[in-house]
Amino acid sequence: MDEIKENLNGLNLNGTMTTPAGGEDKPESCRKTSTSEDPDSPGTTGTPLQAPSDFSDPVYKEIALANGHINRMTKDELRDKLSELKLDTRGVKDVMKKRLKSHYKKQKLMASVADGGPTDTCYDYICVVDYEATCEEDNPPEFQHEIIEFPMVLINTHTLEIEDTFQEYVRPEVNSELSDFCVQLTGITQKMVDEADTFPAVLQRVVLWLQERELGTKHKYAMLTDGSWDMSKFLNIQCRVSRIRYPPFAKKWINIRKSYGNFYKVPRTQTKLSTMLEKLGMRYEGRPHSGLDDSRNIARIAVRMLKDGCQLRVNERMHAGQLLSVPNSAPMEGAPPPLNPRTRE
């Protein structure tokens, strides 16, 4: 849905981006807290408790010394060392530096954890979502998009592997007849959506799928999307159409485009899905604009970024129908336990 998402960018559909005073901070290590600070989230008792993370452990001094040595290495030296360690040697000098630093950091922290030292994992799982929605070729401003495919791809951040997937089609109710353009773009046929359930029923099964994997209870997790539109536009509009409340577990997410741009120091024009894959030396796998295939490829990018040392963490959220930025200085927390959708009063 890249074309549709790009057309939506800049439209005010109760999703205006607001950046807190001071803008975004420079990346820092993750800080563990309770599940959610959102007052609308069940089980919240107020301001989340924050665990200490003062970097006083000697392992961080060792990591800093290693980083200093890596910073002084030439591109050829970096490539030779990566090759010696059987790591990926592709990318510009800055990317190779990050990759080598990440390797040594993980080695030091793994040894430290074995001795009871600190860990460096933000979430146990990252859940990638990339909706497909009804659309028209000219995409007029008054057109009401409805979700027609709900995919999810679950990344285990400890194994750095895709562990599970979910996919269901959704029957639209406002624009029940798919346009020829929509069918050709997404590969989703009229028969597929006619035989599918409406959004509330599908969302209920999504919640059950998340609950069965103990996300938000036993395991800390976060949602991840390719841009802001999936949550701030498509899901926000769909909940109004379906007369249900916006699900609390989707109120905060990782915008991978923003994370990618900040981590690899590239402009916004180089953060489209196809460009990110190309710059990382990968090719798209599957059918473009299939929600599940898009989600799988986004997950591949996320895994590569984690391997390169990026700490993917929540950087956007919805509050009172508005899209807000989350600075890196904010307490790091996972999504709340998923609950069945509630109707709007």
C-alpha cells in the first residue's frame, strides 16, 4: 500500500503528528518499565515504575573501549574484521561500524548476563502489521478506506527469527465492492472479501492469537509498522466505521521508517520498503502489496536492523485520536495485554 500511504501523508484525518518539546533525543539503551502509561489501558495504576539503568556495570566500560577502537578502523579494516567474524560485509562504512559494534556489544553482554550482569533487550517479541485497505486509482480525499487484509508477523528478538504469522481477509461494509485498481494492486479478489468476516470479528481473532502467545502477560512485546498510516489512519478510520474503540495494544508502535532513517542516517526519501531492502542488500520476497508478504519483508528489515545493533523501540503513539511522536527519552514499555474489542457508546 505504499502508493496509498504516500497519498495519505499530509492529510489531517484526526492523525496530526505532534512532536513533544525538544524533539527526539539521541538513541539510548532501553529502560524497563511496567506495561503501559496510557490511562485508557486496563490495569494501569499511574506513572510506570522505571528500573535502574545507570551503566555503572564494568561491562559498559569494556564496550566503550571496543567502540573507540572500531571508530578508528578504516573501511578495509572493518570489512576484513567482519569477514573474519563471518558477519555481513555489505554496506557503507557507518553501517559496518554499527554491525561490528553490535557484535562485540552482544558478546560482552552475553558474558555479563551469565555472571548476573545487565541485559540489552527491549522486547521479547515484535509484531509486524501492514494492512491492505480499499482504494481507488485516483484516491479522492473523501474516499473512506476500509481494512481488507489483517496480517501479522511475529519476530522473536532473542533468536532473531520470524516465529509465527497470522492472516485474515476482512469484508468491507461502506465500500463493499472492490475497485478494479484495488484488486490489481493487492491481489485480493471480491470473492475473498465476500467470504470473510467483518472487522470486529477478525479483530477478536487477532486478540485471541496474541493472547495464545502470552504477549503482554508472559512476554514483553511491541507493534511495528511501515510508516504511521497503518495505525493512525487505517486502523483509526476502521474503528470509527465499525463503531468499536481503538484497541489499547495498538496505541503505541515502532515506525520502522523513522527508526531506519535515524539509525542509518538517511533521508525520508530512502525509507520506502523497496529502497530499505535494496540498501540492505536484500530483494523483496513474495507479491508486492500482499499484506502478509509486505509484513514478512518488513520483518526481514527489522531483523537485519537488530543484527546491525539498532535498538528498535516505540517511537509513535495515538492519544485522543492524534498521532504523536515518542522521544527516546521516554520510559521504554511494552504493549498492554490484548483485550477483545469494545463497542463505542
